[in-house]
Amino acid sequence: MIAYTDNGDGSYTVNCGLNIDGDGANGATGGVACYVPAGSGLPSLDYLANAGSPGDWWGIYCDVHGVPLTQDATMPVPGAYISTTSYQNLQFQASDPQRYLDAVAVPFIVVPRRFQTSVPGAVLGCKAIVTYGGVSPVTAVVGDIGPDFGEGSIALAKALGIPGTPKSGGVNSGVVMQIFPGVAAPGFQLEPA
């Protein structure tokens, strides 16, 4: 588990690497979806195994029986799975790819559930400032919940100059994330736990 530091001013800092998260990328930007059914012949940003397995899917929209649903002919990549993020735009139906953050277009970070439930202030939708090497700091949003710190969207990686493909990108160290629970990222609303 990656530790976080309470800065005493309401913000928290994490030093970590960066794995690349393609969740929420449904083809609206770039025309390629994060996950596709095995054998579909469609290109994908990430390996389907990174979305779970039958009976235990995460990051993919499923029906009430746990069966993943695919995009229809009116959506960006018909036949691809609808990839989800924890942060959601509730103006859209759960089966609409626009409900979820687009990992290709939106700089976001992933925090673990233990952080989300243990710090004061809403975390989803809150502001984060992410730095790496000599690159200018990037303002991001907390957009997903995962197993640990050290994961960010394709857009965040590219803004930081980090190889941004979920299948082979990322860095092992050198990323600093400062997270501001209770402070909304520009253009986002806070979502309670």
C-alpha cells in the first residue's frame, strides 16, 4: 500500500509511480474504446483482463445479471464495452458512455477506497495537482476508485510527458500527487462517498 501524507492544510500528498488508466474511454476522443469483447476484432486501449472477468467485472457497465453491455450503433464505437469511472455525470443514463470521464480527454487520478472513506471532505470530483520531473504541474480531478494510489488517466500521463498507453505506458516512480478533498476541480462537482 502506498502511503499518503496529511499536509495539515486540508490537502494530502502521495509520492508514487503512474500506471495508466483507460477507464471511461469509450471512443468519443480518438475513436478507440478501452475494452472490447474478446474476438470482436475491434482495437482496444487496454487488455480486457484489466476489467475483471465473467461474474466479477469492474470498469465495465453491466446489466442486472452482471453481463457487460456493448455500445449500440448510435454510440462512438459500436460493439465495444461501455467503460465506466467512479465519477459520473448523472445527467446521462448509466448505459450512456457520456456519463463517465473520458480517460483520453480528462486528466484524472485514481485513489483507493481506504483514502476516500478515511479523509474528511468529498473526494470524487476534488482537485489534485500532479507533478512529474520538470514538467509544469497538471491540475487533475479525482475520477476513479481503485486498489491503490499510482494510477492516472491517459490524458494526465500525456500532459506529464509520461508514456500514456494502458497496455505498456507509465513510470515506476517520481510522480507527486497533491489531493484537496472538499475542493472541487475546475469544471467538476464533488460527489459524496
